Amino acid sequence: MPDGALPVLDVQDLKTVFQTRGGEVHAVNDVSFSLKPGELLGVVGESGSGKSVTMMSLLGLLPSPPADVRGGRVKFDGKDLLNVTPEQLRSVRGGKIGFVFQDPMTSLNPVYQVGFQIMEPLRKHMGMNKREAAARAQELLELVGIPDAKQRLLDYPHQFSGGMRQRVMIAIALACDPQVLIADEPTTALDVTIQAQILELMKDLRDKLGMAVIWITHDLGVIAGIADRVMVMYGGQVVEHAPVHALFTDPQHPYTRALLKTIPTIQGERAARLTIIEGQPPIMAGAPTSCPFRDRCDVAFDRCAVENPPRYDLGDGHDAACFYDVRTRGPRDA
Amino acid sequence: MLDDGKKPLVSVKDLKMHFPIHAGLLRRRVSEVKAVDGVSFDVFEGETLGLVGESGCGKSTCGRAVLRLYDITSGSIQIDDREIGATPQPDLREMRPTMQMVFQDPQASLNPRMTVEDIIKEPLDEHTTGTDAEKRKKVSELMDAVGLNRKFAKRYPHAFSGGQRQRIGIARALALNPKFIVCDEPIAALDVSIQAQVVNLLEDLQEQFGLTYLFISHDLSMVRHIATRVAVMYLGKIVELAPREGLYADPLHPYTKALLSAVPEPDPSLARTTERIILKGDVPSPSNPPEGCNFCTRCPSVMDICKRVEPDYREVQPGRFTACHLYNDANDTAE
């Protein structure tokens, strides 16, 4: 992990609100993070925790209305992505920032050949002619480990298996040498043996191409194997953020601690009974005035109900948004 | 046998489920998908047999075939000392209360136009005689048992979260006091923190009502938690069946080894030091499985014999079954 390097992507206080008939839903609340070149940032959270919406808002991919990106700053390449023209944003998307979506079945166009779909960003963003683009597309398919690349460029998505389709998606995202790759649950729809293939491929590509990666997932096992730093999201907020080892060995937020206890493993001691997190995830109506996790928290106290905890810096790049200090077993800064 | 004292509640022998492929103008039968191709196993009373495998390996088809939701191609299924392999569908009705199913997708398996009470009461209406008041009372008891608030009986499925909907599905399966329940990926559609709640509930109910489960899942760590014994399926066949501890500590079949090593462990120091077995390529099509052993196209320890002869599924150690040529030699010399 390169230390001291300037971040390629810097997000400050991002806020996204959805206007619905039932009122406002605050899906992303003051999310801040930064990404250094060559770094792999893991983003974990349950469905509805705001992880995908965060990434989509910073790329302007959410339809408005109902979405409303209300505040914040996204610094990339010397510009604020929230304050650029749609044309400028379009040149960033698929160009300098690549995106891989969860479902490889629905994110490829079924009526175009795979080769055409890989060549599209090359011709749009890099101004290549057809022949150059075809050569590069073949290179990309070889890079992501698809045998017989030249032949397969002429195939349609349905002729590929799930794992192969995800490789094609990765090839498209990598087409224009992005500085940042955002991968939104790229292996969730795949089987474990195929997932293992894709994880190896990503680690390999990151080392080879030196790009920064944001990896969104709900699987802590995947995070443990691949990430440098981890951001845990809950109720539209970042509740904990730490280097990967610190997160797993010394988790500070009650949600992270509970989450680590609920997942069974295939090695080590087998728990007689799984620990559970009681209750349901929060409904994010209205701006948060209290800690979103307090109803399910085992250390919550009065202050958690009247104030939303800020992210406390705990040193060594570790921070947690909680009024309770695990280390002293008492409330923080009284 | 392993559990000498216990008798099998469910006994499946050489179960085959082939789906025809029709093609051409006359819709002639040209080939078949061998979704389940000769599977044998026992499920003992009170135990949970985990059935794991990747998508398309036939584990769900196997679970549905055991309950005779399909008309099977061949094989024998005994549940509670009754042979149901060839029983015509109308005669199966009286067996249905003994054997129930919990489905994967609680969104799709609950009728959106029925209230929770009607959904749970439907099996009682079909199979029991009793007054409406008695049935309603039973519904309330079932809702208590699965941890749903009785007050919500008049609500519709859309008003519930995923975890709660799965509880409704479980309550419906329990309504007729079954002995055997097939759980087909009951937690796959749920979030991690909710998965644990549902698994704990299934374990509590098993203890309370003496249930026997066939637990189908692709989540190997969750199966390690809930199952007594585990069967691993690949391309329509069981490649290995063993007690839980043995299977996870010392897998025999190369596919089981690869599958276990591919599971990401939530421990960064472990995840970066353990050597992964990365399988090459994809699963072959079940309509055209390879000659010899089904796994020979991806197996890291493939031998010549594997490409010609299909290995027998046999007991290689007490209570441990596998179908692999690697273990045939050792066995032959020992004899």
C-alpha cells in the first residue's frame, strides 16, 4: 500500500436523499472516504446500508428525481464530480473510472457481440479506430483469462457462462486503463470456485496495472482475502473504517463486532449456536438524529438516542462512529 | 454403518431425474439433461443432512425429487417405511403431511394476495378436519413458534421483511406436524445478520418437534454449522458423503478439497497464507457429461483411468462415502 501518496479519489460528506411518496429517505449520510493509487478499499454492509447508492451518486448514475445528491464534494482528477457538466461526467465514466456491476447476466446487452461491447468504450473514450479497438479488445480478453479470445469476440453474451460474463464485464471496465475501478458485488452471483478465480484475477490485475479498486460486498470472507482497508456501512453511514487486519482483530464498532460473530466459518472452533443481531435494519426516513444502530446495540446508552455519533479517530487509520469506547469499556470523552 | 442405533427416516437409492430436451418441428426428444443421475443416501431420524454443491449441480432438483414434486425417471425413495418412488401423484397426497418443504425465495413462494393467516392455514384446510376456530388457534401457535407476532396475522406478505417472510414459509411447512422437511436454500436470499436468526430458529424447531432436515445450500460455512452429515454434489452425482467433522477436517474427494479451499475465510492472516486450489474452467453441461468421472475435466489429480471408467460410489472409511479412483487402489490392496 503506497503511503503518503495523494489520493486519486477523495469523497467528502456525500449526502443522497430519495424523494418518495412516503417522504424522504436518507440513503447516504455524510459519507467521506479517500482512495490512494493502487489501493483496494473494501466496502461492507447489508442490503440497504447505502453502499451501492454511495458509489452511484458519485458517478451521477442515479436518476433524478427521485434521487437528489444534496451535498458533498467528490474530488477526482482535479475536478469536483458533483459540479461538472453531464458531458464531462460521461467522459469520466467508463474512461478513467471503470465500473463492474453485480449481475453479469443483465449488465451485458444480449443483442450485441461481446467484442462490440468491449470496443465501444475504446472508440468513444480513446478515439481508436475499428482495427485498433479490435486488437485491444482481444488483448483485454486474454488479460482476464478467456481462452480463444479472438474467436470469442464474435460470440454473444448468452454463449458465455456466468464466470466468463463477469470476466467480460471486467474487461470492459478495464478497457480505457482506469485509475479507479468500482466493483459492486462482482462475485455475489457466482459460485465459490468461480469466485476464487475472479478474486485471484483481480489481485493479479491490480498488481499489474496499479489501479485503485473499490470492492463492494456483503461477504466479510472476500474482504479478508482481498482488501487493504475496509469501510463498514450501516444505515447510510460509515460506522467503522480501518486497515483490514485491525478491522478483523480489533473491531471497535458494536455492529462490526456483532457481524464478525454472526458468520460461521469452515475452520476453527464450531460454535454450538450462532450469535444473532436482534431486530431489523433501520428505516432511514428523515435526517438522522440518533445512532442508526442503537435499537440493535448491546452497549447503547442515553446519548445514542439523542445524538448521531461522529467518526472518532482512533489512530493508525482506524476510526469508528460510536460513543462507546471498547478499549476503556465506557462512554467516550464524557 | 455409522448410526447403528438409528434407522433411516428417508432412504434414497439410485435416484435419477432426467429432463427431456425437445427440438425440431415435431418437438422430438433429442437428448436429456441428467440433472440428478444416480444418487443414493439415507437421512437418519432427527439428523440434518446437508446437501452442498455449486449452482447447476442438481442439488435443488434432488431435494424436490425426493419429495416427489417431480415424476422421477428411476430409483427408489423410502420415507417413513413407505416406498414413494413410483407412487402416482394423487396417492401421494396422503403422504404430504409427513414431508414438507421450505423454499428458497420467500418472495416468490408466498401468495401475495393471501393474508399470513390464510397462507399458514391452507395446509390445515387441505389435510385436516376441524372447526375454523381450532385452525385459527393452531395458526396462532405456529406464529408463536416461529417468532412472528400474532397481531400480524391479517397482514399480507409484502408488509414483512425477507427474514420474516421466511418465517411464514417455515410456519406453513410446520402446520401439519411433518417428520421430514426439505429446506431448499432457505437463507440464500437473506442478509448475514438475518441468516443467523433463521438458522437458529430451524435448529430450535428441530429440537422442539423432533424434525429431520435435508438442508440444501451452497454456503459451506453455514452447512458446517447446521448439518450432522454432509453430502457434496457435482454434476448430478454425490461425490462425497461424510460426517461433518470428517468432511471439513479431512476432505477425501478432490472436488470437496477444491470447494472447501475456495471458501473465503473472514480472517485476513489466514486468507493470505493458505494455499488455494483454483479450479480451471467451468462445470460441463449436464446434458453432455464427460466420459468416465464427471469431474475429470477439472480435477487437479486426474489419472488416465478417470477419463475412461466412472468411479464407484462406495464406503471407503466407516461412514464415509466417496466416488473417486484415488481411493479405489488403497481399498483393493487392503482386500
